[in-house]
Amino acid sequence: MSCICDFCSDPNVGWRYPARSFLAYIIEGIAGQSVGDWAACVACHDLIEKDDRSGLAAHSIDSLIDVHPEMRSVRDDLLREMAVLHRTFFESRTGAPVSYLG
């Protein structure tokens, strides 16, 4: 399998969350769609299963800022946007997670 965590971009995916496709964002007239299932690393899976949505959003944004430290000044804005995206993910889930682990 060659994918990354859809929450934090970790290359070590362990779970797949079945989900309906949905409109993820519209920025300056450009729409982005989330298509189908979401992949999750073990850390994000644990946060999802605990229903720790604020922890999941913070983990996602902090992982992004680790790679792009220039975005630190807009962390709060990114955190709010990520929380909206994740809320739509939770509303769009269609079943239990499926393990990729042996």
C-alpha cells in the first residue's frame, strides 16, 4: 500500500475509515472534494477512536507546521479550518475502521 495519513500525512498508515465523498473546501472559487475513504496512522486512529476531535485537529496542524514552520503565525486559523474539515469527515463516515495491520 502506498498512501499517507489523510489527517497528518504520516507515511505509516494503519487504518482505513470508510466515508462518503464530500465537498471539502471552496477557496477563491476553487472547490476541493474528499473522495471516499480516509487513511489514518496509528496516532490519528487512536484520537479518532477516543473522539478527541480537538486533539486530532491539533496533531494534524502541528504535523503540518513541523514541515512548514512559516505557517506557525496562522496556526489558530488553520486549527479552526481543520476542525471544520474533520467535523465533516466524522459526519461522512459510513462504517467502522478497517485495519491494515497484521
